[in-house]
Amino acid sequence: MLLAFSIAPATPAEGGSYAEAVAGAVRVVRESGLPHETNAMFTNVEGEWDEVMAVLKRCVDTMTDAGADRVSLVVKADIRPGHTGMLEGKVRRVDEVLDRG
């Protein structure tokens, strides 16, 4: 499964930044050992259902444990049993089409 998610506390830290809270969630993803990537809008994680959902829950818990009384979470999943390497494979296939002109 591929899971794309965006997570943030409902209110920013003093000064208006969400970076500290988001960094906590990204740290959880990186420490999970699952294939992942983070861009300006989403973090993508690849793995089996239970392990990906466990990471997502830890990300939410990290924010609430840090004091967020409300968390905004947007999730999109591509559930394709038996397929792995899709995090890079999907992009590679598009690039191959573009390279052909």
C-alpha cells in the first residue's frame, strides 16, 4: 500500500510555524524503516496495511503528546496487494513515457 498524508496541529506554534510539529511526524516516519518520501505538501509511506497505519497513528500521537488539542489529517491510499516498490515504480513509469517523447 502507498499512503500519502498531510498532518498538522490545528493551530501553529507561536510565531505561526507548523515546522516543529510536522518535523515530529516526519521523524516518526523516518524511524519506521518503511520506504518514504516527504515533499512540500505530503509524506508518502509504503508498506503493508498494519505497519503503515501504525506509523500514521504514531504521527498523530506525536502531535497530541506534544500538546496539540486538535490535529488535521488528510490521507490518500493506493491499496494494491502483492505489489511493492511502487513508491519509486510509479514515478519511474511516468518518466519512461516522458523520455519517449
